[in-house]
Amino acid sequence: MGRIVELCGEIAAAVEEGADGFVLSPEAWSQLREDWPEEDIQDGINLVTDSFFQAELVEAADSLSARLVEILGAYGEEKAFSRAASGQATLDIDVIQQLAHRVEQLEEILEAFRDDEPPDRQGFDALQRRLIDFGIEDEMRPDGANPDGKAPPVGDD
């Protein structure tokens, strides 16, 4: 394992970005071939490329997720959530639920990769609580009463 890390370090220092991804100059190939088989060099280039793209993906996902946490967090306020729930907001409540669910998953994954502080989640967490409660309010009313005061319909139990 230590040797492949050494090879990847040498490759990372020598690769250049070309039209088809990362490439090694003929001189770098020649120098690496003195100590490494060509298959190992190509595997090393692939690992360096994958590592680079993973880092870029994590950085882009972190930036996007932080912005979505902020935007969705605005719906954590009671007034904004009520507007969304009644269909009067820019985003439909179903869209908000879907986005919040995916952003939560993304935030969990990003915890393993973040070096910096995560975004302020106060509003987003309030939104998550409101979404959990959304739709069960009627079920939680005493005696199953509807908000209009009428009794719920009796089913064929």
C-alpha cells in the first residue's frame, strides 16, 4: 500500500491537465517506467484523477448544500411554512419536502469530508421538524375533530 501511495504522489506532482483528462509528459512516463510497470502507472493516474474529481465533487456539493440549507431554512419560520403549506409560496410544499430530504442526506455524507464548519442549520432543522409534523396535525386533534369543528366521517370498521 505504501508503494502505491508513493507512486500516486509522484504522479500527482507530475500530471498535467490535457484535453482527455490528466496526462503525464513523455519525460515523466520515462522516469516512472524506471521503477514501475506501465499498468501501475496507469492505475496511479486513474487514482489521482478519481481523487481530484472526488475533491471537486465534494467542494461543489458542499457549496450547493450550504446554499440550499440557507434557502430551505427560510421555510422553517412559521409564517413562511404556512404560506408554503397553503400553496402561496414560490416553492410547493412537496418540492420543499423532497429537497429537504435530499439535502439532509447530502449533509450527512458531507460530514465525513468537511474540513470547514458546516452551515448554520437552525432554520433548516426547524423546517425539518415542521415537515415531520405536517399532515399529522388533524390526527393529533382531540377526539379526531377536524379544524372546522365537525366530527370525522365514520368508516366501515
